[in-house]
Amino acid sequence: MSGFVTSLFMAVVAVAAFAFDGTRLIASHAQISDHAANAARIAAQEVVDVRLDRERIDPVAGSLAARHYLDRHGLSGHVQIDGLRVSVTVQQTVQMSLLSMIGVGNRTVTSTRKVELVDQ
């Protein structure tokens, strides 16, 4: 009987650990997705050559603007600008709280968001 109770207790603890740390992973992904999208939108505001009818996003100014936004929020990421397209990838390491007790280490969450300017 005590073996059954111990097994049942361990199962409940494992489910709680997965639920708790899994929720933290999902929340972290949602948060960095928002930041990646915001950084991409900020970079896309650095449009040049509009009067020449060859508008494009300035790769230097756009990258600096996006990186500045990420720095202000304590994040690191990769910014890629190509013509009227911006792609921002953000990574964040999430420490496992309860799952670390059973040997599950930190997890890295990654999100990429893209913005494309449309001239109408």
C-alpha cells in the first residue's frame, strides 16, 4: 500500500512540475514574441529614399533601433533587414524550477517575428 501511495505522490508532483514550468515556458515565449515584433516594427520605421521612389529600410539605422529596443528590455537577438523586410529573432533562457529537481535543466525559448512594409 505504501508503494502505491509513494508512486501516486510522485506522479502528482511530476504533473505539477510539468504544469508549473510548462506554463513558465509558454509565458516566456509569448513575452519574447511580443518583444521581437515590437523590435521589428521599430526597425521598419527607419525608411529612407522615399522621395526617390526607391524606399527601403536603412539597414544600419533599423538594426540600431531594434537592438536599442531589445537592450532596454534586457534581451538579445538577431536583426536582419533586406529591402522592405525586417526579421528579428529573440532568445531567452528559462530556468526550470520544479523540473530541475528531476534533472531537467534550463530551456531556451526562441521567437522570430517578421515585418514587411507595403507601399500602396
